[in-house]
Amino acid sequence: MANEPEKEAAGRAAAQLVRDGDIVGLGTGSTAYFAVVALGERVKAGMKILGIPTSSQTAELARSMGIPLTTLDEHPEIDITIDGADEIAPDLSLIKGGGGALLREKVVASASKKMVVIADSSKVVAVLGKFPLPVEIIPFARTVVEKKIAALGASTKLRTTEDGKVLVTDNGNHILDCSFGKIDAPATLAAQLSSVAGVVEHGLFIGLAQVALVGRNGKVEETAL
Ligand code: 5RP
């Protein structure tokens, strides 16, 4: 795919930021994939790290790359987390969850001293909101939550798998993809969504990423807050 070299460049650059002995949050998705592969190569070359995966998919990849894994219970403080994003705003607020792992991704990011977001250049936006905002909900509450989110101004779509089944997250929940259009006040929307009973988490990541590495035209652009 056209953006793969940009994703790989960003993922590899982020893997270089990890230091021997670090506890590392391992993101989910096609960009995080490249970071995990590059970390696996560094582990094979002798670097000692422990990874905390944000999804079963990433756990499997990390194991296959020989990266030793740990848990948040054993290591509640993470040195560095590397993860992708669906949109990145200039202040490094993000939309995440296109890969369905937003809940664990947010827990891991919030337990991290540093979060590095990696992406191809198509993910950089001036204002968040073109990408439908993923919201993880408990299945029991679906219709009630749909109505409340509609009242906040979004159309909602229940996420399904390629074979048409309702997607079930690693946490046994469902995802509503919510089209708000331009999100001019992300922090306000984040608070509104968090206050809806039945919403487990939403994909607005505000104040979590400190560094963005974006692949563009054979280079990696860095933004650091
Ligand atoms: C998964 C995510 C991903 O990081 C996001 O969807 C970006 O994925 P990709 O790197 O495949 O474009 O938030 O929940």
C-alpha cells in the first residue's frame, strides 16, 4: 500500500527511542506493527526490554518477535509507549481506535512517562473529526448510548467485522463509530462522552502524546511538545 514506507520509517524511528531496560507500551495497528518488528530486531541484538501489549494481536506479534511481555500489574509505570493514530492534530491530540484497541491503548498511554505517536502523513490534520470517533460501549447499553451520542450531534454506526458480525473488542465490548464532523472542542466532547453511562472509553486522546513521528517523502518529521 502507498503509505507503508512512511509507516515503516516512523515505526523504525520510534523503536530507536527505546532504551535498554525500558518497560515499553506496544501499540496496535499497521504502523505500530513496524515499531514492534523493529523492537524485536533490537531485542534479538541484545537489548533488554519488557513489553506491555495493547491488544491480543500485538501480544501475538511481540511474542513471535521474541519480545518478553509483562503486565500493568507487575509494571504499572511504563517508560515509553509507541502507538499509531487515526488522526493527529497540531497539539498532538489524537483520534485513536480505528483498530478497535482504544481502551487498552488509553490505559497504557496514561500509565506512560512518554507516549510517542507514529503515523504516515495522511493522519496529520488541522482539526480532528474527519475520521469517525470510535467509542467503546458495553453491549447492554447500546441503544441508550446511541441516543445520547446522537443528541451530542453525531451519527453512529455499530462496528462490524468483515464478515458482517458485530465486532467484539478484547474487553468483550462493542464499538460505535461516531461521525461528529469537525471537533472544534475535543476536551469538551471528551468530557461529555465520558459522562454517558455505558460508554467505557472514547478514542479522543488529549494530553497523552508528547512526541509525533510522521513519515513523509522518505523522511520522518518530529513534533515534540
Ligand atoms: C488501534 C489504533 C491504531 O493505532 C490506529 O487505528 C491507526 O492504525 P494504523 O496504524 O493501522 O493506521 O488506534 O486501535
